[in-house]
Amino acid sequence: MAKIKDLPKVDRPREKLLKKGSNALSKTDLLAILLGSGIKGINVQTLAKTIITKFNKDFLNITIDDLLTVKGIGQAKALQVYSAVALIKRFYQEQNNTDLIINNVQNVLTLTFDIRDKKKEHLICLHLDSRNALIKKETLSIGLLDKSLIHPREIFSSALENKAANIILIHNHPSGDPTPSKQDKQVAKNIGKAGQIMGVALLDFVIIAKNGHNSFYQALKHDKSLDYVEDGFQMGIFDQFETEQSIYKNEPKFTFIDLFAGIGGFHLAASNLGGKCVFASEFDENARKTYQENFLKHNKDLFYSGNFAGDITKVNEKDIPDFDFLFAGFPCQPFSIAGYRQGFKDKDGRGNLFFDIVRILKEKKPKAFILENVKNLKTHDKGNTIKVIYDELQKLGYKITDNVLNAMEYGNTPQNRERIFIVGFLEQKAFNNFSFPSKIKLKKTIHSCLDKIVDEKYYYNNKPLYKKLKNDVIKKDTIYQWRRKYVRENKSNVCPTLTAKYGNGRTQCSNYFR
């Protein structure tokens, strides 16, 4: 079977698209570009033609299961094609929209205004798709609203049957007063919690009465004009209940921002001291996922307010909430002894990220800051780098000091990790009262940090270096390091810092424990 690369360039789908545009391509060609590659013995055009021929007029209604019946189409390619079709249909529907989109509370009132004057209590549910388009309006109960009688099963069985992504509940008060009762709040909370578990968000609980209306969504957001989120991440009101409680039940001792946050070391330490993070920034996608996993449950408003940013260079410092302390472990690669040591001239621009800290400090003027980096920052460029950092920070009125600390001497952690900490205060009195911590005796051993039972995947069996390691890693309860071509026993029994991707030709340093 001929491969695409064996065809003349003029006949290859991608090249043809670039040169002649989409109208010059057949449906098979277009699908081939979407699929990207074929399988052994079947090139991508043949695979695309098989799909087009098999489904033809039903292509726009194709399902993932349909695609999986085609030889050579696995789950990944099936999802790829199905998602593309769904996206096209979504745009088409929006351009030719006849759906009723529920964008705000006013839309809800228009749909349910008729129950305002009812003498009995009504509970109505609006089933919505992910765009907040109305799927179904359903009356759930007529009579006294009782949390013990309104079982989430009654609500969500219908929601799931209608493939609803979100729901809105509407309840009338025959008394004429729209103020939520304790019963209303408990019903909203119970159903919101159930929706979180079921994966169907309760967007709002609206109370209608002669004397007005009340939206839980707007009340929890403290904004009576706020619209619902359309086609994006929508926070259910159960999440908002939790956020509201966390904000007002436990007033923080101080507020802080976490720049170049990684997976949240500074965040964890400051939170344990009673602080609250009001803004964070991290560029790396994998680190962002871990950071959110670590802190979403405890600080929902940080993430739902849009204050967990990515690229700090694109953040306007005026948009950052006010805060008391700034913490930043700005990129260390430009200054590391294990890297190229290009400093502020780093070709990737990482060295200059320090100046984003400066512009934020200049605008917000917090009480204090802590900056962290590799110990080589102090001696980099014959001391000129640290001088520039001091000069820039002192221009802003900060009193500054620094020290190189080793984790094993201050945190009772059996790891040899030396970092410089630069601390600054706006007030002279606070600066005078500050001192770095005293050293503490290391009591923990590597045993304190390791699980007793370890998954098989963490053992180095059946790997290229196994024979070498097997012969040299012989003592039990001992740390060893792989140094290029040999194994070295670490007699201190303190774990060296894991390093990788050296810029100066050095190899990686891996640690092994028997």
C-alpha cells in the first residue's frame, strides 16, 4: 500500500490544501488531514475513504461507537473525528440558532413568571445543555416545599435522561416575600451537592414572589446583574456555598500572592500560617494541574475568580487584587550552576521574569516579600546579578536582606538543597525585627520520607542500567547516586537534590535507594 509521502506533492492532501484551498480537496482528503496518519498496511487516505463510504449521508450524526467499528480506528482517532464533527455542528447551531438560551435571571423569570401568583408552592426545573440552551421545563412538585420530600433522584433522573449539563430550580413564595427561608437554603444545598456528584451543575435557585425575586447565584456572587457563564466553566451554587463559608467563617491573618508557583510550596507554607492566597501564577501546564489539585478544595475562590493566571508577562499588575505578602520562586535556570548561567541575558527570557516581580511590587506595594532562587544567584556574574536585584528592589523603598539556607539544616528534612532567600520589608521597624531562623538538628532519616510498600513500577528492574546497579547498589538502607558511568554511595544518608537537563554538558544525577 502506497504511503502518502510516496505520492507526488501536488496530490498530498496537506500540500494541496495549502496551495489550492479547501475547495480543491475531496471529503476523503479533508478527513485524511484530520486523521493525520493511517495504520500498518492502510494509508490515511484509504482509511478516510472507508469512513466516508461507510457513513456518507449519516456522517454528521456519527457516534464514537460507529467509528470504532472501522478497522484502524481506535479510541483516540474516534474521539478526534467525533469532536471535530460536534464542533462544526455547534457552530452551525449557533449561527442558525433557534434555541432558547438562558443567559441570566431575567430569562428565567420570563419562562416561569406564571407561578408568581400561584396560591400553592411550585418547584420548577429548567434542564439546560452546556450552552445553557433550554432542553426541557419541568414541574417537579406542587405543594409545601419540604427538603425531606424533594429527593435529588427525582430531579437528576430526568436531567440525566435529557442529557442536561446544568439545571436551574425555580420556586414561588405565595406569601409575596422572596427572601429565602432556611428550608429553601437547605434544599438548594442538598440538590447542589447531589448535582456536584452527578456531574450536573445546579446553576441557580430562583425564588419568585409578588414583591420581587431572589437568585442564589447572584447573591453568592454579590452581583445582581451577573449573567450565567455560557459555554465555559460554570461554577455550581454548591461550590459557591462552600466558597462563601470559607471566606466569611475564617478570616485570614494575611493575604498573599504566589508567583512562579510551581505546585505550591509557598502556598502550602503560607496557608498553614493562616494566610489566604488571592492570586497565583504558573506557566507550566502540568504544574498548573497539580497546583489546582492541591488547593482547589481549600481555596475555591482563587480558581473560580480567574485569579490563577498562566503567563505572568501577560498579566496587568493593576488587575491583581491587593495583598500583604508576595512570594516568588522566579526561574532559576538562568542562574543555576547546572545550567548555562546566562542570567538576565537568558535566550528564553526566563532571567528577565524577575522584572515582572518588580513591576507588581511597584504597583501594589505589599508589606513584604520573599524571593527564592538557587544559591549561585549570589555569585552569578561576579556578584553583579544580585547587585541589580538589590538596586531594583531598594528603588521601590524596600529594606532587604538575604541568606542561603539548606533544607536539611532548617526544615528537619533529609535533603541537601541549598537555596537563597531574599526578604524585603517596606517598614524599617518590621525589617529590624526580622531574623532568619536558627539551624535545627536533623533528626529525620530518608526512612521518614519513603513509603514502606512501594509499587513495582518504581523499581528499576528490566531497565538498561539494571545489571550495573544490581552489582553496585548492594547495601540496604543506603542512598546511591548514578554519576554518568558509575554508581557512588552517598555516605551522608542525606538525599541530594534531583537534577536534570544540564545546560553545560553535565549528565543527570539520579538517586537510588535499596
